Amino acid sequence: MNCIIVMSGGVGNRFGSDLPKQYNLLLGKPIIDYVLEACLKSKKADKIVVVMDESYKSYSKILNEGDFDFAGNGKERINSLYNGLSLIHDKYDCDKVLIVDAVAPFLYSELIDDYFDKLDEYDTVITAQKITGGFTDIHDSRLNRDDFIITQSPESFRFKLLWDNFKLDFPFQEMAGLLPDGSKRYYNYNFKNNLKLTYDFELAYAEAMMKELQSEK
């Protein structure tokens, strides 16, 4: 069984809205709906778990009418993720899991299916971007940017491997770091327009990008 976890527990303090950013409108539709539609169109996904505060379900018609499981959001992202994984572990015989963000509206179903397929060969599939600008750290170290990458969701895992190695006190953002040394990773550098909305001004960027994509169809 293949499961998707949609991370929708954030409150979006940096977005500058009283409403969590995933429920703000993008071209007249809640941001989260673009993500949910991609998940529902996937040919490989069997179950979709949404991690969220269910008091916001009324902001999305898809959330109210779709076939989803719901897990409560936690204090931090890793707590929210654990809640989603725990629901899957207790309820389903899951082989592969994909983690996506409710505020990354350019997800598409073919990408979801590809990440699930790649788990036949790899232990994890991670969306990544190479660093193109200057690069150092707060100590002004001389670092080679080619030795580093930016990792993002979506990211997929063999479920048992992630579950067996999951630690709530893991201090880093990239969940693949939980896996044992030697785990087989695949980095996907080809999802170039994977915009995760963090600030309110990025909504205008997303609108322009979405209009362009829709005009190409």
C-alpha cells in the first residue's frame, strides 16, 4: 500500500494572515486544494492522510468531501509528521509513504507516481535544488557550494525504514537524515517550480506561475 501524508498543520506566522496560509486563495481556490487534487489524481496512491487542525476543514470543499484520514497537528513539524506516520502504522499495511506540503501548490500527480515507482529501487526519493548563488556560513567559512544542496518536499520513503528509525528529537529538517548510513537515496533536481509559499508576497509569484502553467495546457 502507498500512502501520502499532506502536512497542513502550520499556522503561517510569516505569511502575515490571520488564516493559515494553506487556506488562503490562489486564483480563487484554497492553496491546499491544488495539493489535494494532485494527490487524488495519483494512480499509485492508495490512502491520503492530512495532518491538520480539523477546525479549518470548512475552508476547503475537497477536504470536506474527499476520502481522507485526518491526524492532528503537533507543536512542531516533526511532531505533526509523527502523528501522520503513527496513524498509518496503526491502521494500514503501508509499504511506501510520500510526504508533501499543503503550501506547495505546484505538486502534480505524475511526480507523485514517479516517486512511488522509484522506491522500488531506492530507500528514499528527495526533491532537491543545487545552490546557484554564493555560499558560506555564519562563521564566514570558505565552503564549496557544489558540496551542498537544498532539500525540499515532496520526499518519499520505504515506510518501515522511516518508521523504525524515526526519532522525535531529531534536530534537522531533512527527514532522510533519520535513515541508516548507506541507505539508497535518489535526488530529483528536475522539479524547478516547486514553490513553497512562506511569505505573503510569494502569492503573487504563485499566481503568475499558475496562470502560465494553465495557459500551456
